[in-house]
Amino acid sequence: NAGVTQTPKFQVLKTGQSMTLQCAQDMNHNSMYWYRQDPGMGLRLIYYSASEGTTDKGEVPNGYNVSRLNKREFSLRLESAAPSQTSVYFCASSDTGGPVSEQFFGPGTRLTVL
Amino acid sequence: QKEVEQDPGPLSVPEGAIVSLNCTYSNSAFQYFMWYRQYSRKGPELLMYTYSSGNKEDGRFTAQVDKSSKYISLFIRDSQPSDSATYLCAMSDGYGNKLVFGAGTILRVKS
């Protein structure tokens, strides 16, 4: 099992460009998440999907959109990138067997917006 | 004020030392407490998970929760260079499986 995979690993964008970050999990989890990690800020939730077909905003959703393509895949789109979106982006997934389940994280995408 | 406060460090200790990592929080609804470990340029991995107040031990690691003080701790005994990583506390009120993370503490264990 690969767990949670993310593509690309690295990306450099110019201000105003768009891109989609891809995430897939092979653990048959219902819930998937997108976080960003900035120095001194920890992990902040951008969007999450409790189950296939549903998505909800997290703490910092502005400037992002998501698509839960199917149970395995959850993508994050930046429509018009800004330097403030320079960050490391992590995708995670979890089962929903209890009130709070372990989240499994991917290796991250390092994004720089010039 | 952030919901979860965590000293970012770095914390540098000699091999074999006892390490204490801490977080404070403001939301009294938090009931589920986790510690994640993140190695450099990797994703976080769950290390410890506790519910409500009390202690939980797993090998060299002990997680402690004091809900009355809104304070959680992670103790590492006999620390090893392989423990060098960033340690993130995370907590939840149990609704929606959403976690609130601390900023993470960078730990360096010197051999």
C-alpha cells in the first residue's frame, strides 16, 4: 500500500498562475483533508471532505477550491496564485470509525509563488 | 490568541536526556489529544493519542493530559538522535474529525 500520495512534490508558480495539487489514498478512507504548513503556524486546515461528494471549508479556505473526484482522490486548486500561498501543502485521509480518527498524511507539496 | 499554543523551540538536548514537550489550549471542548512526529521534509505521523485527562505510556513515550489546566505534555525518556524531529500537538472536540494543531516544537538530540 502506498498510503497517501501527492503530486507534484515541488512547484514554482508566478503570481496569477493557476495549478491543481493532486492527492490520492489507497486505504479506503472516507475523509480527506488539505492543510498548509507555514513556519510558526503549524498545520492549518484549508478544506476537508467528510465523505465522497461532500466538501467543507476549513480555517483558511480563501483563494482555494477543492474537488472530491471519487473516494480515492481529493484535489486542491489555486485559481490565481499569490505570494501569500507559498507554503508546504499536505493532504491527509482518515477513517470514520470513531469520533476522532488518526489522520494519515502524504509527503507534501512544496509550492513557491513568485 | 491561538487556540493551541506550542513553543516552537528549537529544543536541543544530549542523547539519553528526558525531554518534555508541552502545549496549552483555550478551548475547553477539546477532549481528544494527539501528538504527531514530523521528520524533516516528511508528512506528520501519529505518535500518541489520548482521550480526556490522564496518562498514556508507549515505550519511551508518555503523553499526559491535564484538562483542568488545559495543558498537555509529551515526555520522551532516554532520548535518541533518531528522535530529532518536529513534534506537533493536535486536539479535537470530537465533531467532524477535525484537528487543531499547535505550531510544532523542533527537537534536536545530540549524540
